[in-house]
Amino acid sequence: KGDNASTDYYLRPRLPADLPVEIVDIERSHEPKALRECEAMLVIVCRYACAGWLFDLYDNPQRIARVAFFADDDLPGMMADRSLPFAVRGKVARHYGRHAETLSDLASEVWLSTPALAARYPQARATVLAPVPEADYAAPRQDAPPLVAYHSTDVHGAERRFVIEIAR
């Protein structure tokens, strides 16, 4: 659903350079070109889905070898967490919860971002994907003060406070 760090940090670096790849945004309305042109596809659903895309997958089983579902947040837990803003819980419910059963039916495998997340859902028998950060970090300047960056959304307030404490 739009540009997202989940795709960029966990999935995009793993995409093979020697095979055709199509990244499809669920907000786009047209059918993925791959569903018309490819065979034996690996389809990766990153966090969210929409009914149209899921129907396309159901309608083209002959073209699909595997469907993997990837998440780097506890999406079911987020829907139930009353400490999160209602808008956040609603977004997750709209784009994940509404389609969870269909995703479960379609997915041949589950990929999660951390061992802790995988431990919360042992029935998924998930594969843990470690993040793949950029390989070419700029060398820090010797006279620069230390800087700690933590990339997250407003949903991760508790984690942010934890990281700040560790950094202190």
C-alpha cells in the first residue's frame, strides 16, 4: 500500500536481478502484468491486501507457484491494542484484518521480521527474515557527535522510548 519501508528494508534487496519482478501497489486498480505474462510466480503480499488483488490471485492459480505473506508488525495485535489511535487500528483492520482469512487460504508460507513476532504466532510456522540494510554506509566523521536514528511511525511510541533510554 504505497511506498513503504517494509518493502524497501526487507524485500526489495532480496529480489533477484536475473528474474522479472513487478512491485504492485494495492491502491492501483489495474491487474498486475505478471498475472497475464508469467508462470510459476512467487507472489509476496507485504503487510496489506485488497479484495481486487486477492480475487486476481484466486482466479489465476495456474500461474502461481507460491504465495508468501510478510509482516514486520504484529498486525492482529495492533487491531486489538486500545492504546493505539482508533485511526491506526482502523487502517490495519481495513487493509489486513478484512482480508486475513483469504490471505491465510492463499498463503503457502508466512515470513515475519523477528523471532519474537514469530513466537507470538507459532501456528504460522513462519520464516524469519532479517532486515537487509544498505551495505554502503558513509563513514562517520571523527569530530561528529554520535547520532542515533530510529525509523518508525507514531504507532511505535513505546519502542521509541525504549531506544531513547538505550541510547542515553
